[in-house]
Amino acid sequence: MKKQYPYLKLQIEKGMLLSGLQGVQGVLDKGRSAPIFSSVLLESQTTQFSLTATDLEIGIKCTYPATVQGEGAIAVSGRKFFEIVRELPEGNVDLTVEEGKFLTIISRKSYFKITGSNKEDFPVIPIVSEEKMTSIDNAMYIGMIKKTLFAIAEAEARHVLNGGLFEIERDNEQQIRLRMVGTDGNRMAICERIIEDTKRLLGKEEGSHQIILPKKTLVELRRLMDAEGEIKIGIGEKQISFMGSGVYITSRIIEGNFPNYKQVVPQKEGQEVRVNRSDFVSVVRRVSVMSREKTRVIIIEFSSEGGVVRANDPEIGEGREEFELKYKGEPITIGLNYQYLLEALDSLTDKEVIIELQSGLNPCVIKQESDPNSLCIVMPMRVQEVE
């Protein structure tokens, strides 16, 4: 029987250790005065080893199998620990806590010693038991995040726009719809999917539920959760937790009321334009070079004879390019922010995309035939303002 030590002592494969450290880097807070917020908590227990980091908005815990000779914990600089492990040779790494305040790292002929702090000094992240969580398809959920993340605001004064809406709704046909919405006030992305039993997720059998998740949380979910299998979700009063393969993420919920996004979605179908997505993206990218840097506006003309994208900057010059389309309606000219348009097009995957227009002053709807429950909306800019 191997001797058990009264302090953290274990051996773990370098690749696993590095993967865990990479996993928590996104929440290490380098700007805070308290070092504990830039620290990672190491814990060893029975046959596994975990790394935890938090900035008080989001917490991440990565767990891996390890050869544990002693159970214990210590918090050390997450950045410095990562930099050391990244440069170690391939193979096993021995981790040991010395004198209760130092972490030693040994790999072949390499030896490092980092000053640490007690587990009691590290912020506690809330843990939801698996019994109180419900499972949904991971690939589906991460796919929904990818389709809406780009439209969420960055550092918006209206704090509710700094997150994505996570909505569960039972419709008139008693189907349960999971919906994600992102908007910054100038554009919007909506993705909807049909899911099964959400009794645990809703906390009740009927009705709807809305929460707003910070953009940072969605970024970490997209980065850390595997594309296969299931993801478990647990919703509390002010927290939401996600559990995947070896990864646990908990996040605060943004308080406030999300804008009534349904009012922005056109109630009637507009004139339908169909374009080759790849070709249209290339045209927009080329012509956008001549747009005004401040407004990023391009002008697009749609007619039954074809389309034209043009842009001009009085101080530099102008550019225009024709493109092919399928359209039988009256001519429509619209001004759009080219970055918003490109990001909407990049979120789609079909070879051909559908653009719906009411007029040059109404929202532009962009979607694809293979996914009728997802769409992007880009608000127009008055053409006379950019000509």
C-alpha cells in the first residue's frame, strides 16, 4: 500500500495539466489589486485533481484523473503556473505542497517552486448537484451560442445588452422552445430549437423562463465544452451552472429586463432576395475597403436585373461591384454597416442565403433555408446620410 501524505502530492500527465490551466485562463483577473483573483486553486482528492478560477462573475473548474498520494489544496498564480507548465517537457509532472505555502513542480530535471496561499483565502464558487440539473444536447446548445454570440454588445451602458437572452417557452402547440437572442441595439441574432422535458430547468411544469447570461460566460462555454455528448444545466435564483466532460462552469445571471426582441422581428415577409453567400461576402469585403472608417456603411442596390454594392469616402475615393442574385421585386436600396452584415453572413452555413427587405428604411432580415428557426436582423442607415 502506497504511503498517503497529509498534503497535496500527486502526479499528472503534462497534457492534462496544461489543458486545465488553459481552460481557466479566461477568467483570471489580471487587473484586480487582490492577487487571489489572478490565482488558480489546485485540489487533489482520491484519484482526481482539479483546477478552479473565478472573477466572481464566472467560475470554472476543470477536473482530471491523477495519481494522488496526498490530498490537499493550494492557490497559486494562474499565469505563472501556466507559463511554467507550458514549457515543461512531455511526460508526467509531480506536484507537491511544501510547508503549507509552496507548490513545487518537478518534471524530469526541471524544478520550480511557487509561493501560494490557503484554500480558505480563495472565493467559493457555488456548486449545483447533478440531481438538480437537466441535460440537453451539447452540440445543439453550443451551436446556438455560435449563431448569436457575435450580436451581443461589448461594454454597453445598458447592462442587459452585455449578455445573451436564454429563454425557455411553451408555445400554443405545447412544444417547448429553447431560444437564444443577442443584440447590441443595431443588430440582432435569434436561434430557436425544440427541446424535450424541461421540468427541472424551468423549476415548474408550465410557463416560460428568461435569464440573461454574460457574454463572457457564453464565450467560455463555446471554448471549453466538447461538441459531442450532453451538457447539464442547473438554474438558480441568481446563478446558472453548466457541467460537461470534466468541466464545470458557474455564472451569475445579469439582472434586468431584456428588450422585447419580438417587436423588432418583421411581422410580415418582405421581398425575398437570394444570393450565393460566399460570393456576396467577397463582394462586400472588397467594396468595404472604400467605406468611411467612422460609419462603416456600404450601400446595396437590389433589382431584378442584378445587385450592386458601393461605398465612398469623400477624402479617399469610391468603389462599386456588381453581383448576381435572384429577385423579382421592385428595386430597393439600403445602407448597412458592412461589419454587421459580414458577421451575420458568417454565422450562416448554407451556400445560398435569403435576404428579406420591406424597404430601405426597414430592418434587413438574413436567414437560410436549412434553419428556418434562426435569423439575423441588421438595422438600416439612411442612404442620404452616407451618399
